[in-house]
Amino acid sequence: MSLTPVHLAHGGASLNIIGVPDDARLGAQGLADSSMGLAAAGAGALAGVVVGVSGYGVLMVVVGAGVLTTAGYLLLDRTGRRAVTA
């Protein structure tokens, strides 16, 4: 079985609520879903503005910087020490 984006999304949703008591699970999942939806809508709107003003090249640089920053943070968090990033 391969990991598709659908499988990964279900795994992430499960991790969101793993430490939440049963009586609060529905509200916590709703808050997580709403937050992710609003973040996606905001990112889409911002991407449209960046492309409209500066073009796809600038959008690529902005997204690349975000990916590298996230990867560096995850490496730092996983190892417990500073990661060397280029």
C-alpha cells in the first residue's frame, strides 16, 4: 500500500486528537479542521496577490523559503540541537 495524500491527511488528523479526552474530541477536531481551512484560504489569497504583483518566480522563492525554514525547524526539533542549513 502506498502513501497517498489522502492517507497522510488521515494520519495527521488522528495525531491532532490523540491526546484529547473523548468528551472534547469533536470540538478539538472541528477547531483543527477550521484552522487548517482558514490557513489554506489565506495562503491561496496571498499567493494570488504575490503572483499578480510579482509573478510566479517570486512566489516560488517565497514558498521555497518557507519549506526550508520548516525543514530546518523540524531537523532542530528532532535532534534537539541546531541543524546546519545552507
